[in-house]
Amino acid sequence: MGTVLRIEDARKRFGATPALDGLSLELHTGELLGLLGPNGAGKTTLVRAISGRVALDAGTIMLFDARLSGSGSREGLGVVPQELALYPLLTARENLEVFGRLHGLAGAALRERVKWALSWTALEERSREPIKRFSGGMKRRLNIACGVLPRPRVVLLDEPTVGVDPQSRERIYDMLETLRREGASLLLTTHQLEEAEVRCTRLAIVDHGRVIASGTPAGIVRGTLGATREVRVALDHAPVAAIAGLTAGDDATRFTGTLDDGDDAVESLLARIAAAGCHIVDLAVRRPSLQSVFIQLTGRELRD
């Protein structure tokens, strides 16, 4: 699998605050790479550095094996910002035509791409309305379309599903999958961990300006927490003594714990509960989620 984007030892400080602190990352051909991290971890700074909006203090960014410098040419790169970059008084069609011309499209090529974008975003029937009347999800879809009109081979998407309803998120990910099938490679920042776990082919978790874990969603979970399972159990009454492997919650009859992967571990836990004279009211056993890994790696403190 080829590499279309490579970041090596990227460093950027804003005053005394390091936003990027030796971050290295690769985007491979045809993948959807999810970039995860708490607020202030460096995700948006990285996207801005790749797109030329922020100059690195040190490190290199290679796009298609060519080193990017400052705000120079980035042919083949598409950017979809988190902020809606649209003209509210223009129609959907007019917005696409404006951004198409800014990307260098004209004539038949522009008409073909505008027609494609309206179909891709399911906005054909609303194409001649001012977008100030559009819902948040409709604006998000149009925002993405404006960033990919010239068929970029690499697309950066900064929180493309923020603030939209589940149906709109589903449509947006269908749109992104279409781009992938057509040969684009996508780098996406998101706080939606469940979506990232299901939708992304590979993930990179960023904290304090560095990549602290990367790989497939399942691989990151195994590499961080091992072959374990999470257990939640509710008992009919509080046990007199502690039950090995379980930690009590706020309610003395509800417990959580971590078990080794295997039926023997569950059977052993059930035996310990029975030996404590308790009966199970509810029991749930599941493999660790990406959210569990994220909290394990980045901590629970708020990042406001």
C-alpha cells in the first residue's frame, strides 16, 4: 500500500504552548484515517499545517513524495474545514459554481462537476434555493462538496459531522465512502469515537501534539488493553465482602470489572458471586470499546 501523505517530526508552538510536539503520521492510498484526540491535542493545527494555513517550526510534510513548503502549491489536496465556508445568500448551485471557479474549473468541466456534486449530496431538488434556508446537515454536505470539486487525491476533513443529526451523519459517511471507491485518500478528525471505530479503516490517537497510538480500531484496543472483556453486573443485594475482580459503583449492588478473554474467566466470576451469597439481577460482558481505550490513553480530565 502506497503512502500519499507523510508527516515527520512536526513541531509547532504558539507562545509557550506546544501544539505539535514531534508528531509523525502517514496516510495510505485509498484509506479513511481517523484522527482522534482531546481538545487541544493538535489535530486542527496539523490539518492547518498540511493545508498551508500554519507554518511548522520544524519537521516535514510530504504530499505525493514532494515536500510541502509554507503556503505553496498543494495540487491534488482538498480541504473541508470545520467552519462552514459557504455564501449564505447564494444558492447551492451558485456556491458550487463559485468554488469550482476558485479551484480552476470552467465550462463543461465545471458544469459536469456541479451536476455530480448536487447528485452526490442529494441536493438537486433544492439547488436553486438560498442556502440560508438549509438545515445544518444540508450545509455540511454542501461544504464537503465545495472542497472536493476538482477531484483531489487526498482530502482533509476537520470534524465533517459536527452538529448534524444521525441521518445526515449516515449520508456524509456514505459520501466519503464514494470518494474512497473513486480513489481518494481521506484524513478525518472527529470526536465521534463510535463512528470512527466502525467507519475508519485505520485510526491515529493524538495527545499533547504526538501520535500515542495508531492502527486498526481492533488492533489499538488489543494493543492497549490486551485480550480482555469488560463486565457489568447488578446483584440482588450488596455482598458482605469484596468480590475479587469486581469494583463497586455508586450503588453498592452494581459492579464493573475486567476479565481475561475466555469462558473460564466468566465461569470463575459467577462462582465467586455465588460464593458471596448473591444472585445476579443483570449481567453484561463485552469486549473493550474504543472509548475505553481513548480514556485509558488520554485520561479523564476535561480539556476545555
